[in-house]
Amino acid sequence: EAGVTQFPSHSVIEKGQTVTLRCDPISGHDNLYWYRRVMGKEIKFLLHFVKESKQDESGMPNNRFLAERTGGTYSTLKVQPAELEDSGVYFCASSQVGGEEAFFGQGTRLTVV
Amino acid sequence: GNSVTQMEGPVTLSEEAFLTINCTYTATGYPSLFWYVQYPGEGLQLLLKATKADDKGSNKGFEATYRKETTSFHLEKGSVQVSDSAVYFCALSAWGAQKLVFGQGTRLTINP
């Protein structure tokens, strides 16, 4: 069974550009989460989808971040325009409804220069 | 709000040494507690978990006990190996696998 897959693994962009990160959850997992770790600090929650609906987006830092999960399968996280402080590792995780374990992808390392 | 505090790293030990990584939490109600590990070049993996007070989670020789009275979930291993070198994250969830709150991570290096 395939795990959670994230694309790309690394991205280096200039300030002001747009970047789109993708997450493919484990098949059948209705819950999908985005997290971010900035500068070696704690991993922080960004948002939570249940199927295609945003259940909780309280962690989204500002309106430059847009997350979508059309059709309730894969999800994208777009940053537009990117700022230097957006640099970090973005993790995606998925779980079954009622599940007690979230499965994480390898993360996308985003560097804004 | 909910929060997790874990000991700052980095931690460097010799092979076969005893390991403790401290983790304390603040939460309303009765959260589930987790330790995740990130090996070099890999994603986060669940190492162990405990869902109620006095539960002990264990895996790969690692153990942690859910201590409600001290709001702690310290990670221990009796004899570490070089292959245990990784970053360890303590985390809590108010319910099941929903919305995890993480500590800042502890980088562990084991020297042969």
C-alpha cells in the first residue's frame, strides 16, 4: 500500500513567486492535514480537510496560502506570493475517520530566496 | 490552549547509553500522546502512543508512560544504537489522530 506522497521534495523560489505543493494521501483516508515546520521550530498545524471540505483552517498564516482538495482525493497548497518567512518544511498527513494514527509524507522543503 | 514542551537538543550519546527525552504538555481534558520520529531523509513516523493515563506506549525498545499527575510523556530507551539517530517529536491530540500539537523536536545523534 502506498503511503502519503508529497511533491516536490524540494523547491527553491524567489520572493514574490508562486509555488504549489501537492499531497496524495493514503487511499481511503478522508482526513488530510497540512503542517509546517519553520527554522527548526515546532511543527505547526495549518489545516484539516475531511474529504473535500475544510474542517479546520485555524492554522493558516494568512491569505497568501490557499489549500484545496477537489474531489476529496489529493490536495494542493498554494503560496502566492511567497515571502522569505514562508521557508520551511511542509508536511502532509492523512488518517481514517476515527483513526488514532496519522500517516505523514516525507515533506516538501520550501526555500524562498 | 494545548501545548507541548520537550527538552532542547541536540543530544549526543554513545552507543548503548541510556536515553531520556523529556516531554511535558498542557491540555484541557484527556489528550492522546504520541512520539514521532524522523530519520534522515524520511518523513515522520509514529514511534509510539498512549491514549489514557498510566498507559505505556512501546516500540523498537523505546517506551513512554502517560503521567497525568505530572503531565509528562518522557521517552526512554535502555540502550541506544547508531540507527536511532533521528529527530524525535512529542505530540498530543485532543481526540484520536485529529490536529496534532507538536513540541519543537529533539535531534539525537548516537556515536559508535
